[in-house]
Amino acid sequence: MSRLNSEEKRYDPEDTTLKFVNRPDDLDPLPPEDGDEQLSAEMSCGHAVKPESLTGWCRSLLDQGQYTFKCPAPTVGTEQCGAEWPYTEVRRLALLTAEEMLDFEIKLGRLAAARFCDFKACPGCKTYVEREALDNLCFQCTICKESNKPTKQFCWQCLKPWKGRAPRSDRCDNDDCSDKDLELLKGCDTITMSQVAGVGPVPSIRACPTCGLKVEHDKTGCKNILCPRCKVEFCFVCLKLTRQCLQTSSYYTACSSGIAPRQTAMPIWKRK
């Protein structure tokens, strides 16, 4: 791993809240420049870090759209530790400044909201609004309505002023309105799961049958996949929940109901 740049930070050796260890930084194994030795602290997963490398690694995860912080330190062979660090731990051991904390927390909030909520910027007032009626693409912005802006109703799909009847869940009457996610599901390539017996090519992208998140299978291992958003495990082949699929098949054999066709409608997440 290359050296990650951040503002120079150092632990206070008198800080009794941290566990200092006499080991190299597991996130940045390069030797210290000019023999500049710095204290390392131990994370909850047991790996040693320095505040600069920890800040840099976690910032890079945020820049990649990740809102969870996982340890990248190698364990056995080329495998990574993968332990998840709570933000409170990262904040403390990375010695985040007030400015860094504000930046991290704004990004964390936006990324988590984008993952678990259905929100977009209103094309009229530019305010971020959340859609609660997931089966209706016609959205009325209350902020525009209250401020008497022209864009009171817009299409959640194409973000243009609403045309046609409402409510409607497939599209509005604007000519170029279409569900890009659904088009991707219909036109994606196929893959073969070499370790699952008796299963031919399946679409390379599926929408989780519980929440509708687009997911891909890495073509290795069993046919089941755990949705990273709703945490429900389902079969990538027949699209049944794993517990239902396994009633008549196994992880590495063909499904009794065969391969589910390409999806023609996006599942709507019924969140409680």
C-alpha cells in the first residue's frame, strides 16, 4: 500500500485512552522517512495504525462512496482483515480535527441517506427531498409550492415537469422518460457460475427482490448473494429468498424453478 498523504499528526504518548504498540503501521508498511519514528496505536481489530494513515485511508473510502470503514490490513496471504471500525473509533484514533470531523460527517450522512432513502434534488428549488410513496413517480415539492415556484410537480425518474396522469409508477408522458436501472437489467450481459452445477448463463445484474438495489455476482462460490443494503440473502439464479430456494435445491446445484428471466419491474422496498 502506498503512503497516504494527510496533515502530519502524532499521538500524545501521555494519552492513556489509547493502546500503544511497538509495531509498524499496518496501513502504511513503508519505513519512516529519515528514521522519524512515531507511535502506533492498536485498533479494535488488533492492527496497528498511525493517525495520518488512518485519516488518509478512511478519507479514500468516503471518496469512493463507502460509508463504512473497514480495515485493509493483510491477514493470511492476500486476504484483508475486513473488520469494520465504528466512526467513533476512527474519529478518536485518526485524531480528526474539527474541520475533518465536519467533512467526514457530512459525507457519511449523504452516503447513508443515498443508500437507505430515496431522495433527489428538486429541479426547481434544488432542495433535497425524499419520496415516501415509492409507487408514484409524480412528486410534488412542498418547498416549491410554499414559495410559489413554477416547478411544483416533477417526475422522479426524468426530473422534468410532470406530464400525464398521476399517480403512475412506470413513467410520465415526457418523451425521453425511462427507467435507466430497468434498461440496464434488461440489456446487461450474462455470466456463468462455474461452481454451481447445472446452471447455464444468467443475467450479470439483478435487482434485489426485497429492496431493488442493483447487485452483481462475482461468478465464484455459491449462487446466493447477500444484499449490501437490506441484508437479505437471495438466490441470484431463481431470485427467490435463499431460505425458499434451499427447500428444493442446494447452494451449488440448479434451482428447481430454473433460471428467473430478466426482471421487467423494479422491486419496491416495503420498509417498516
